[in-house]
Amino acid sequence: MAISLKVNGQTRSVEADPAKPLLWALREDLDMVGTKFGCGAGLCGACTVHIDGNPARACQTPIGEAQGMAITTIEAVAKSDAGKRISDAWVKLDVPQCGYCQAGQIMSATALLATTPDPSDEDIDAAMMGNLCRCSTYVRIRAAIKDAARAGAKA
């Protein structure tokens, strides 16, 4: 069955069962490998994408449910103001260690800044709670979010 997905501003067609997880449609059918497979149960956040601006776990989202919605992946997140500031802060503060979880971390952090321009530590904790980092770069992640928020306040 042909499923039409709007990914990073482009309409793309995927020939697959509507129950296929968005993660695998992105990686296998659309060759967009920035979104990572972590746990497959929606618990680690490595597969986070934005669907209509909200963070969502691509491993748990059937493509049939994502049809007609605006999907943003790590490949295009820096096109938004918040995504650009987060990406710049990630590089500036050398956030990643192994880097595997970072796409999901950046997607969740970008969604936070898009709705909460000056997040408190509690806001950051709540927004990032579902994103796990086995290297424990949480202190650098928090610092990068704060840095990106400050950059937005200066703009």
C-alpha cells in the first residue's frame, strides 16, 4: 500500500504496510539514517522525530498514523531557529561522547526551546526525561540547552 509522508517539507511515498514503524520507513525506505534505533519500545528516545512540531518516538509510530502530518527528522532540524541554536550549542559545548543518542536528544531539546524559550532546570528535566544517554552527558546536554536559550534571548 502506498503511504504518503511529508518528511522535512517534502512529500514522499512509501510502499509498505500502514503498521510499519516510521523509524524503519525513514531508515529503510527513505534512506534517512540520522534517526537511530535504540530500544524499539519507545523508552530510550534515540528515535525521536517531530510530528506536527511535537517530539514522537518513531519506533512506536505507525506510518499510517503519520500520514498527512509534518515530520521533521534530525536531517532538517537545524532549519528552524530553535534547532539551529541547539545544534550550534551542541557543537560549541562538545556535548556528544559516543553520539548514538544525540539525534534524539537534539530533537527533544529543540521541541523544548520551540515552546519554552527560557527553560528552567525542571522544564529541561521534564522534556528530556525520556531520552537516555549511556555515556551520561546529561550535564553537557543541560548546559547546551541553557546556552541555546541564551542565544535566543540575544537575538
